Amino acid sequence: MKYLYILVFCLFISGVVSAQAEIVATVTDSTGTTLPGANAVLLRSADSLLTSFGTTDNNGVFRMQNVPSGDYLLRITFLGYERPDQTIKITKDDQYLGLGDLKMYPAGFFLNGIEVKADRIPIRMKGDTMLYDADAFAVGENAVVEDLIRRLPGMSVDASGQITWRGKAINEVMINGKPFFAGNSTLLTQNLDAKAITNVEVFDQKTDSEEISGVDDGTENMTVNLEMKDEFKAKVFGEVYAGYGTNDRYQGGGKVFRISDETQIGLLGTINNVNKVGFSGNEISGFNGSSGRGGGFRYGGNDGSLPFDSGNATGQNRSIATGLNFGQSIGKNGQLTADYALFDRNQVQQSTSLEAYNRAADQRVVETLEGNATSQYSHKLGFEFRQKVDSTSRIRINGSAYIVGGDNETQAFTTVKNDGEFVDDYNVRELNTNEQPGGEISLSYNRGESGGRRGPGGPPQGGPRRTFEASANASYEKNQTDLDLLTEGLDETSNSELLGALINGTQLQNRVTNSTNLSGNLRYTEPLGQNWRLRLGGGYGLDRDEGDYRFLFQEDETINLLDRDWSTLEGDVSLIRTLGKGGNISVGTTYEANNLKVEGDDSLDDNYNYLLPYIRLRSRFKKGFFSANITTSSSAPSISQLQTIVEPSANGRSSVGNPDLEPARNTRFNTFLWFNDQFRAISANVNFNVTYTDNAFGNAVTFTDGQQIYRPVNVGHAWQGSVFSGVTLGINAINGELRLEGSVNGSRGTGFVDAVEQLNTSLSTTVGANITTELNEDSYLKLGYDLNNYINSFEGEDGGVSTDVTQLTHNLLAQFELEVSPKWRFESRFLYSIYAASDFSAEENIPDLRLSLELRPFRKKRHFFRISASDLFDQNTIINRSVNSFLTRETTSDGLGRYFLGTFHYKI
């Protein structure tokens, strides 16, 4: 308890100090050369009393800390130079004032009758909001918002358009205080004219619960709000483009936006055969994540989202993608956002996959030569409605409907070897058709007490409020998959007895699963003083899957009907202690009464009761943030883990369910530490998490000569963990930064291989570094290196360790963008990948060089012509490596090879 008092006292002192302001500026001469040793004094306007002072360091920077609110005169002196006193007003909400560059002029300069004004404050910290005066930062003639953001101290933008502030990712970009394509920063920042912005605000956007309760729960949702100038509102802006190249390569598309105080509209689309699967990082990274409904895309997902192009698609692709987003203010406090997304893709691909399986006595390598022809499509319509009913209540409704589907034709030839010795080979032709319609809707309501005292001993007005929260969710999805599988050449003596496993001849499978999820939750929070809160909650959830699996081989037909229900009735109690501003510690537990019921060809009706405690700690300090959590949860087996008809694949891996599976219990510890000192240009963060699972879902793998059959089983325990660390250092000497990153991901658990219990360990390690120097406001050079190492090993019952499978990859990167003049711009990216030899594959080196030239002959560079060249060495090879339980995989696929493309971009 003594240490808790000390912690609370330190946080209180930190809060008192942070309530005062810090003033920072750089002193230069009229040419921009910094002046070390200049003296700065802050005088109180009322009586010229000296309040604070500072001296510039070797970089010409001075700092004045802990300055109280008031009106002041800033006076700077340097031998042989002068400048007029600058008036500064500091309010009680100001925490930081960055004055930018303050120029000194030769003594006597002002006798010439020239008045110098230096009263602009480029940066101001008011409470939790960092406010940047956009006009105080010089950008190019035709700069967009992204160019402006790159010049703001503490902010950065990576190659994909992701914005970070003090090392924290920006989750939402707003325009004039309204949500617009939330979860995606690139749409506005890469298209809106920088001159249209008057202020850039960065803040932690409060959740409905935080607004209602009046308590910052420590969860961060970093948001950028762009305040537009009136003369730019209600104007149409965007870009359209079209291009054609060698080998009949083409691309076309565009994006158009219109923003006003009441309405926001965005439309974008693309069609191409240059392996831009959907939209590239420069176009969109979360189109229908509007209003915080989830950003980012999952290619091949089941929610109809538009895909995100990683820039490394395999095979030959033709893709079409279109998105429409609409936002409308409803009354004074309501906002409606709706969106529609369409995606259509055709792909032809040739690939070779190597899969290594370690066993106690030998090593099995499965090599599959595969050709695919794939067609995929998706449609999704979504909406969100937010309403501030009054100062004490909020309501939010989200909904979506989608349909996702496609078909795939695969021709594969597979060879199986044990320790280099031939075992079997066979051919497989697979025809697969899938369709998934579905939808979801959710409703949340938050209400708080409206101030005043709340009974005897209650906190005073302005403190934590009594709150009530209610939510309801419903979703439905139908997943229908039809499989036509022809196998030839498989050794008949080793075929599995399981229905659906690989067997010579043609088998047909029809799989239909109807999934329904219903849930409702209530939560009540009662303040127990200024810093303590008691939270009570309860809820009910139902997760239902109805499975209809049918198998036909020659004259034999089998039907497996299975319905699975996982119902949960829960109650929650927790005690929350506020620690400083934005910090808290929460201790509580959830009691779950679960029922797992299986009906149909198999039956099961069991109850599982869990007491799931948790501890959450969050703490903010002046230059960072720390969190640590211990949480527990339960997980039920899915319908696919229970079904007993095998689902095979072309490379011989087959999966079958186990109706005797029991739920698992997970315990997870994770912690996050972030530190940033923007004045010293140092940013660092560390993430660590580990999950222990009791009664975990493991695998029992049975090897026949031709295939590997996976069956889920409950095992004693399993571990998963990861560590990530990153450091960014600003380097004035090169006008750039150095980034160092490293991560380790691993898993460890038991399983059964040919009925022998074995311990499997998978470990992947990545370390990297890159250095970037800014040549000018529109040019940079970047050099980087990263190393990836994958290890997979088994340990049998006798303690013996089989030979580890190891894969090592080196990547060397050189990238630059150089604007020679307003009319000429060069870009280049050279990536050299070294895939070291492993136990089952030879070494391979792949150089990948891409070049482009932009020509901007038009007035003000509004339109431009771009000539690009890809894969100049014509390697036409894409390699992906991965480590999973029981196997290590390497897949080599074809790409587009060398091609040239000319594209004309027209700015609107």
C-alpha cells in the first residue's frame, strides 16, 4: 500500500506540472542559420517581472518549462542582432507552445522603417489537443494535406499513407469535426489541397462511454481533425487516371470527393491488370471503415470489404473495385454514414509449394506443382447512425449486408518424400465454388447522470457520473461450398478410411453452414468517490451453427447433419481506481455459465462454468503511455472442428472434425510501453504479450504415404507469445531519421503425430533497420535492411529433438523520390532478397527494380504523366515463407514479369 501512495503522489505531482506550459523555439538569423548562445527572457506584461529565461543550445533551440498562465513579452538578445518583443498569451489549458523559427536581424535593421511581425504561434497544446497552425508551415505550390502533415513536428506519414503522431497510429481522420472515411487517412490527405486547411488538430477522441461518464478510461483513439477554410468548402476535388503499357497492361480509375459542413461524398473506382488487387496503399486502406466501423481490409474475407493491395500480388490478376461513401449531418447532433463496396477479381497463377513436416524418425517433404484459375467477387452495403440525444446520452446503430463468393479451379501434381526417399506421387484436379451471403446489425445506448451530487457521500458535480450502457448485436451468415475433387495415381494401399479423404476417383462434397449470433449486454457504473467506481454488468449470447455436409463417391452417399449451440450467460463485477489523467487500474471478474449442445448425427449437452478474473492497468505520463493487462476468456469449438467428413486439398493436407472436443480456457498477459520526446526526436515503443491456453485445441496428425490428415484434439496446454520493439531517432545532420525494429513470435504446444505425443515449437524472428534522409520538401532517400528467420522443431516422448527446419531471408532496400524541378520527378525502389538454403530448398536471390518518371508540364503541376517500369530484371518470381504448427512452408509463385506502363493523371 505504501508504494501505491507513492505512485499516486507522483502522478499527482506530474499532473500539476503538466498543467503549466512549456515554450520551445529555434532562434536563427535572417538566412535561417541557427544562433547558439542567444538569450531568451519571458517578462510579465503587467509589471515586466522576469518569469522565465533560457539560452539556445548548439542547435539554436531554447526551452522554458513550467510557465504559468498569463500575458507575457518574449525578448531575445544576441550580440549584433535584434528583434521586436513578441506578445504571448498563455491560458490555463495550454500545455505546450512551439513558436517555430524566430528570426533575428542585424542591429539597426528596424531603422529602415520595415516592420517585422513575429506573433504567430505555429504549435499550441491546449489540454489534450495539439493544435497546428497550417499557414505557419511552408509547403509546395500544389502540396496536398499529406505533404503538410509530414512537415508538422511530431507527425509522420509512411509509404502507405499511415499517419502517426508521437509514434502513435492515427485511427481516424475527420473533416470539420465530422467523421469521413474513418480508419483511412489516405483519401483526404493524398487528395485535399494543403491550402484548404487552416488548422490541424490531434487529440484522443473520447468514446461514448468516456463522454457520458466524464472519466478517461485510458483507451486511446488518436484522431486528426482537419479544419477547412470557408472558401474551399463544397468544392469537388480528386483525381482520375488511365494508362496503357507493354504486354497489354492497363490501369484506370479515380476518386472524387465533395465536402461541406453538412454533407460528405466520396466515390472511387479502379480497373487494372497490373496486379493492383483492389486499391493500393496510395489510394485507400479502409474505404468502408467509415465512422469507426472498422478500418483495413481482409482480402478473401467474408464481410464484403474492398481488398487492400499489398503491392505483391501473385500470378496474373484482373481486378475491379468500386466504393461509394456518403455522410450527412442529421440535425445538430446526429450523423449518418453509408457506404457501398464492390470487388471483382480474376486470377491465373502457377506456383510451387514445399511443406516440411518434422517427425521423430524422419522428415517428410511434400512438393506440389500447382496451377490455379480463380474468380472472386463481393458486394457490401453498410451504414452507421450516431446521435447525441442530449448532454447525457448517446445512441449508435450500425448495420451491413454483404454477399461474397467465387470459384477456383486447381490442377496439382504432388510428390511426397521421407528423408529424401520417394514415397508417392499423384495428380489432383479441384473445382471449388463458394458463396457467402450475410449481414449484421448492432445497437448501443449510453446514458449518464446529469451532474450535481448523487446522494450522501457522492462525488461533486464535474466528477465521475453514474452511467448506464446497453448494447444488442445480431448477425447471420450462410456459407455454401461445393467441391468436385478428382485424384489419380495415389497409392491405394495407404488410403485413409475416413470419408472425404483423398482417394482415387472423383468425389463430390457439398457443405452448407448457417451461422447465427445473438447477444445483449447491460452495464452499470456507480461512482464511489472522486477516484473510485464500481461497475456491474451482465449479458447473454448465443452462437449457433447449423451444418449440412454431404459426400458422394461413386455410388456411395453420406450425409452428416450437425447443429451446434454455444450459449453464454455472464455476470461481471469490477472496481476501478483512477490514476492521474487518463490512467486507471481495474480489478474484476466475469462469471460465465456456458452450455455446449450438439445435435444431429452426434449429440452432446454439457455445461461449462468459468470464473474469469482480469486486471487492467493504464497510465499516461508526460512523454509516454504504459498499459498492462491480465485477462481470461473461454473459447468453444467451431462447427468445422466438430464435423466428421474430411475436407481435403490438392496438396494432400486433409482436415476432419472431432465431435468430442471441449471448450478451452485462455489466460493472456500483454503490456505496451510507448515513449516519445519530440524535442530530442526520440520515439520508442515495446509490446509484449503471451497467451496460455488450458485444454487447448491441438492437432493429431496422421501420415499416410500420400496425405496428412489433421484432426483437432484437446491437449493439456499451449503457449503463444510475441515481442515487438521499435525505436525512431531523428538525425539533424542528415535531415532525416533512423528506425530500428525487431520482433519475435512463437508458439509451443503438444500434439500427436502418428499417435505419438510430440512437443512442437515454432519461432519466427525479424530484425530490421532503415535510414531516411529528406533531400527537400518533396524528395527523400531511404536505405534499409531486414532479416527474417523461421524455425520449426519437434520433441518426441523420449526427449529427443528432431532436426529443426530453418528458413532465413535477407532483404536489402534502396528507395528514393527525387523532384529535380517542378516539372520532373524520379522515383525508384530496389529490393534485393536473399532466400538462404534450407533443408528442403536451395538458395535463391531475387533482385526487384522498379523505376518511374513523372512529367508535370502543366501549369501549377495539377496534372502529370507518369512512366513506370516494373521488375526490370524480369525475375517474375515471388516467394513467401511461413512457419506453422507441424509444418514449415515455402511457396514460389509467378508474377507479371517485366513491363512498362504510361499513365496520365488528371487532378480535379
